[in-house]
Amino acid sequence: MNTFKRSLVASVAAGVILAGGAAPVFAQTPAPTTVGAAGIPVTQDQINSLVRTNKDEANLTIHKYSHKLDGSEKNGNGEALTPAPTFNIVKGAQYKIERIDADLKTNEGWRKASKIAAGTERANVIDIKTGEKSRTVTTGENGDVTTTLPLGLYRVTELAAPGHEINATPFYVTLPMTNVKGDAWNYDVHVYPKNTPDDRKLFTKDVKDANSHAFVSTDSYDTSTPAALVKGNNVTYPISSRVENGTLEYYRIEDHFDGTRLRQRTAGDKQQGETALVTNVRVTDENNKSLATLSAGDYGVSLENTGTANAFLAVELTPQGLAKLNGTTGQRRLAFEFNAELVEIGDKEAALKSVDNTDLRLWQRVGDNPPTTPNTPVTTTPPATNTPPTSSTPATNTPPPGTTTPTPFTQSYYGNVKIQKQNNEGGNLKGAKFELFKCTKADDGKLTLDQKTGALGSATSGEGGLAYFSGVHANSFVDNKAVDAGNNGYCIVETQAPRVAVVDAQGKPTGETSNYELLAQPVFFQVIADTKNNTVPLTVIKTNETVNQPEKGGFKLPFTGGNGAFWILGLGVLSLLVALGAQEKRRRQSA
């Protein structure tokens, strides 16, 4: 067999890489790199051995394991591995085997297989045997399955993998293939299609954060600490995880989050939606169609390490809940909603990091005894076990050491807004009060305030003329996705113009005030997230947009009383005297 044939044997037959992912599908993805025993010289007798042999069949053994890539993966060579891998065995994986039209007893058949590998010739499916279009096999208790097939080229497609495994990419294998030494044909071919736990299929988490804020109210900024805090708004996190096939006897999921940014939702003024920590617990299919609804007694809930960066929510099914779940069929998911409340943000000027969630952990077990029966749970009753049993190894979105942090499941962005209140001369003005509204700005500049939502918060300028709105939801990132802010933004409305006490040369109050006019119209702005750096830069309102004009625009208005009244009276008396003098003169002339 020439070098090209050896390369094809290795490339096709070793189309599965132990713990390193499957080889690409012919004519669909780029051809795999030549691996295994490629390049070992062969003799003409070896090329003709298939013609002389009486063998018409070979065994194909599929071994199924699961583990995450760590860089130590090796290429398969078609022979059984000794010792066997120590990765987790995956039983119940189903494969469809199809025979491809290529007679490997001829050189022309190998050339045809080479073209299929290169993607230059279509892979035509033929019967495995007369009347057998394809064959389906399933891995057993040891994670493997062996089937005997006629000699030829085969495509193997994974139909289903238990639990959260990613279905391996379809691969091709030749029966037989040359052994590692390159001196004989191997009629007992072993392949190791690898699945790695797919945390993005295992877990889903989203966020509903539209119209949420984490305000710090600023009724006074006489000091660096805000005088009053306003409760953060509510956010909801829909969460689901894939349930392993079979009868589940243990289930626990943990959502780890930053407890300095989120806390348990509580009832209060202007709080919308559910206040329960966990709601809408149910079993669904992959399309989110509800299969069963779980209620009190079916699960337990706990919230641990509150107020720390390592807080987590745990939901664990009781035997009663497991029974409901096991009463459903098909590929299932367990879904619920985590109802949280934003923690008020007090850092006025620093850019704010996004509120991220990257770590979900799941313990589930099939076929073992369940843990101790829990008490009937209520909203915050701890789950069945504070820690999962040691026999259950969690699947987790936490990356192994030395790897990069995965893209967060969810992100929410909240920014800070700075206002500096001044007069025409650049002097800072204290005591101006503002309210914040959602609003839109039309192309012609017309502003429309969201009166239905009303004022979102208030702030008052303090020392240095400074006022802040902190924790304002970004216009450019809503419900876990970047959006075009367009004409949507916020407006600040001045509700109290500054009244500044006048002092004399010695700095003593004179009892008078220097008053200013209100702003004639709202000031529009947008809060834009920097998704590249996962921050929200400080939003600064232009000073010239909030300058206050002097009272009455600086004009002097006439005032009845005081010196003005005496001038008017004096003019009236003078006019009267002139009139009396003229009358007396006319009287004398007529006399």
C-alpha cells in the first residue's frame, strides 16, 4: 500500500480522537489531519492481502467517555487502549452506522475514499447488508458497544448522549485498517468518540433586567456619603438545566453569584413582581414546554453566603419532586426563576463593572439511593442536604485551572450620572433639585417623558454644585443583549431652582438670597455600556446644559412702594402745583 493509502487509512479509520473530539464529516467540513501510523512503508503483498483473504467482516467497538479537554489528548489508531482510560464512562449513547459506497478491497475504492475525505466526491450511502439501510447501536454499562460489519467504509453519527453530553461530530472509519506496525490488517477496530460536558447545553440562564436600577438617592451631598439610600429594583433570572436520562434519584443545582451586587428580593414600595426567592419551578422539554409543575414539598431552597462575592442559591428536589420528574419522558429540563434585588451602588464616580453570572453547578445521579429525606420546604428552608453527597460529582461552568473564564451567562449594566450645577459666572450652586425620568428624544429634538413610570429617583446638588444619580440601567444593554439605544434615554427635570445665601465681605449672611430661574426644559442623556471592558463609564451632563440664569433673567422690575412710590408721589404733587399756578394766572388776566 503506498503512502497515500496509509495516510487515508489513518485519517479515516482514526477519525475519532480519544478525549479530543471527533474527526470532521467528509464533504461537510475540512479533511482531518493525517494521524496514527501514516507514512509507514507497506509491501505489495500487504496491498493484495485483502484480495487473498477469506475475511469478509470486521468488528467495530465504540468506547464512550467524557471529560474536559486539558491538552493531554492523543490521536486514536484503531487499536484498543491499554490501560483503558480512567475518564467517566458514558452509557446509553446511541449511534447510527451507515455504509458508504467505496470498495476497500480495491485500490480504486481507496482512491474514492480519499476523494470523499478531501470533500471532492459525495458520500453515497448504500445498504450494510441486503435490506439493512443502517444500524443503530447503544453503549452499555461499560460505556462501549461492539458490532460486526461487512468490510467497507462507514459513517458513524451519534444520535443521543445522556445528560449534558455534546453529541460527537459524525466520523468515518474503515473496516479493516492497517495496524500500528504497518505489517498487517486490523479486523478489530476500536474508536473512542469523545463527548465533553456542554455547560451551555447543560445550563441556561437569562436575565430580565429592563427598567431596573440600583439607585443611590442623593438628597444631600454635603459629605462624600449619600444621605439616603433607595431600594434597588428587582431583576429575575430564568434558569434551567438538562436532566440525565433514566430514573433520577438525586438533583441539586447551585447558582453562584456576587452577593455584593444582588440579594434576596423583599417586599416594599414600588417593588414589582414576585417576592419569593424561587418561583415557577417546573419540568420542561427542550423547547420550554411545561411537562410537570413542582410546588411546595417538591423542592427545598436555601441562600448561602449572603452579602459576599461568593453567595449562592441552592435548589434541591425532594423524593416527592423526583417522583414528579421521573413521571415525565423524553429529553427533560428542570426550570425555575431566581428573583433577586439589586444592591444599591454607592460608588459615585468609578466606572461600574457589569453584574455577571458565570458559575452554575449541578449534581444529579441516576440509580443510587437518594439522600436523607428533607423536611417540607418553604421559600428559604435549606435543601435536603447542605452539601451534595460525595458520590455525586458536580457538572460546573467553572473552568478548570489554567483555562480562561467562560463568557458570562448573563450580564447587566448600571452606570452613574454626574451633574455639576453652576451659574453664568462658573460659580457652583447648591440646593438645585432634580428628578430622573425615562424619556425619548424625537428627531426634531422634542422630548417625551415617560409619565406612566414616573420619576425614577431624585438628587440635590451639594458642595461643589454636584449631584449624582447612581446605578442607572444602561440604555444600550437590556435583558442580556446589546441593543441600539436609538432615541431612548433619560431626562433630568429641575424641580427646585437654587437659592443661595448672600454673605458680606466678612462672609457673614446678610439675610438675603441670590435666587435663580428653573431650567426651562428637561436635559436628555443616555447611559452607554462598554461591553468590551464590561464597564459603564461615568456619564457626565454637560455643564452648559444645566446653567441657571439669575432670577427674572437679571432684569430689574418696577416695584410699588419704597423710593419708587415717593418719586411717583412727588411727580404728582409737582404736576398739581403747575396746574394750580396756571389757573391763578388765567384768573388774574381775566380780572
